[in-house]
Amino acid sequence: MALRAYPARAPADWCPMLVLGIETSCDETGVALYDSARGLLAHAVYSQVTMHAEYGGVVPELASRDHVRRLLPLVRDVLARGGARLEALDAVAYTEGPGLAGALLVGASVAEALALALGIPAIGIHHLEGHLVSPLLSRDAPRFPFVALLVSGGHTQLMEVHGIGRYALLGETLDDAAGEAFDKTAQLLGLGYPGGPALAMLAERGRAGRFVLPRPMLASGDLDFSFSGLKTAVMTQVRGKVLAEQDRADVARAFQDAVVDVLVAKSTAAIERTGLNQLVVAGGVGANRELRGALDKAGERAGFRVVYPELELCTDNGAMIALAGALRLGDQAMHARATANRSFTVRPRWDLATLVQP
Ligand code: KG4
Ligand code: ZN
């Protein structure tokens, strides 16, 4: 795991902070210990994937119950591996939303209770803000400002990022998120849940060009996306056919090629439009190898740098939440508020735009 101190250039009033990060927005219990002077000390993720796979998707009630079971043992484990006692913590950060209400409540209540008992601030973090800042934990971290391509199971957005809370939306999906399209297409191909990584693996054996799929909104002239038509196009191609293993791999390849083409073209256009020279890729789909290869090539051609979080930090994790917490608590006023106010809430639906500072 990369150990990295943040921020590289500390503001004058910034003081080092040891933050416990807790992520429970969906089907992964993530916990991390982040020291703003020394970097990420330890992190652990428990994935509920096998439990939900039986049902073909996340079952919210089961997710909450499993977070209850896993969270405290994970906190103990991460503290032990990070070499810190509970009393050494300066703050606790947790995902306040968006996500599943019950699952969010588990993380929020544990975080707030810990913070209350220790007399330290607790801060609720926007899940997407976590993904947006996660590349700052990578070995080859970007500097603000950058363009972020956020591609997860719930979101597909291009954002201009100038600092914590300083974001401008450049474009987003009008329907399905890229990860959602991967998951739904994988289901059509009988790959189970969650299908993204399985589809990507199958696509590696697929031959390019055997099936032809559209590139939705490639020529729309804006930076928005649409992926639901692509899934329908796959459905049309496979409906009523008995597909041999190689056919399935070829369909997977065609689907992945189409998604990657669109993501690369729009990201390159976002770089051109903003005049920035760094593209940061965050969210689960950012783990996709073909996407990474294609973005790297586009970056070489057009002269921009592409930065990815470490693979294990692309998907949901506590490290990104701890980091976002440390960044937000670096602000004195925010720190005072997080200590004084012990009431808390979760926000299953929460628009990132409401966090944007002028
Ligand atoms: O960011 P994330 O862990 O969770 C949220 O949605 O917030 O992203 C999960 C999504 C799922 O849709 C999953 O299928 C997709 O990321 N994913 C991938 C890959 N790994 C995860 N999609 C394509 N290729 C991958 N290698
Ligand atoms: Zn996520």
C-alpha cells in the first residue's frame, strides 16, 4: 500500500490529524486509518458480494445486518495493523450518503458513537467526494486542478475539480451508469452479480469486431453519456440465440469496446474543453484494464496525464472517506462544527452539487 502524506502543500493553519474512515454505503464494509502527515496507515474492505450473489443483486436488509457484524472487528483490525490505539484518533469520518439508508445508518451510528465517546469530531462525507479525492492517495498523485472521470455502479460523471468542495459538473449520464450497464449486460450473458469484473475477464478472450454495437452520444457535442441503449443493443443481439463460449466472449468484447470508446472520447473532449492537463479516473469501472490502456494511449496522443487510484482504492473503501474527512476537517470552522454538533443524519439521495463552494 502506498504511504503518502497529504496535502503536499499544507495550508498555514493545517495540523496533522489521525482519521478513522468508515464506508458502509452499499455492499462493502470499508475501514481505514489515515494520518494526514504520514499517509494511509492501514485499510481493510470486507465485500458482501458472495452473500448477495445468490439473489442476483444487493439485498438492502442483508447488507445492513452484515455491516453490523463486520464493522467493529474491522475497526479493531485496522487500528492494530495501523499501530494506533483508539484514543490516538483525532476524528472519525463516515459516508453520510448517497447509498442504502440502513447500510449508511450502521456506519454513521458507529462513527458518531465512537467520536462521542472519545470527545473528537465526527464528519459525514459524500461518497462521490471520497471517490473524487481517492487518486490523491496514489503513488503518482495529481495536483489540483484536474478533470475527474467518475465511473461507478451508480454514477458516470465528468467533473472539473479545483479543490475539496470546488467542483464543476461537465457532463453526466442521462440514464444508466457505466458500471450499471456492465452489470446488466453481464447478467444478460449469464455472468451473475456483480458482473463488471466478470464481463471484463470474458472480454479479454473476445475478438474485436465480431459484433457491432453503437457508440451512444459519441457525436452529441456535449460531455453527457447514455448507456441504457447499449444494453438494449446487446439484448437484441443475443435474444433467442444459444451462444457458444466464444460468442459470449465476443459480445462482451464488443460491449466493453463500445463503453471504453465513449468514455475515452468524452474524457479527451473534457480535457480539451477545460484546458487542464490531468485526468483522474475514479470509481469501480476505473479498475477496468481496457479502459486504463485506452485512456493512457489517448493521454499520450493528446498530451495529458492520466492518474488512477491503486486498484484496491478504485472500488468502495474506507481510505477515500478518511482522506476526504481529513481534508474537510482541515478547515477550522468545519472542525469546530463537527465537534460541537452531535446530531446526525444519513442521506440516501444526495446531490454532490449541494456541496460545491463558490
Ligand atoms: O465504485 P464502486 O465500487 O461502487 C459504487 O457503485 O459506488 O463501483 C462498482 C461498479 C460495479 O458496477 C462493478 O461492476 C464495476 O464498478 N466494476 C467494473 C470492474 N470492476 C468493478 N466494471 C468494469 N470492469 C471492471 N474491471
Ligand atoms: Zn462507490
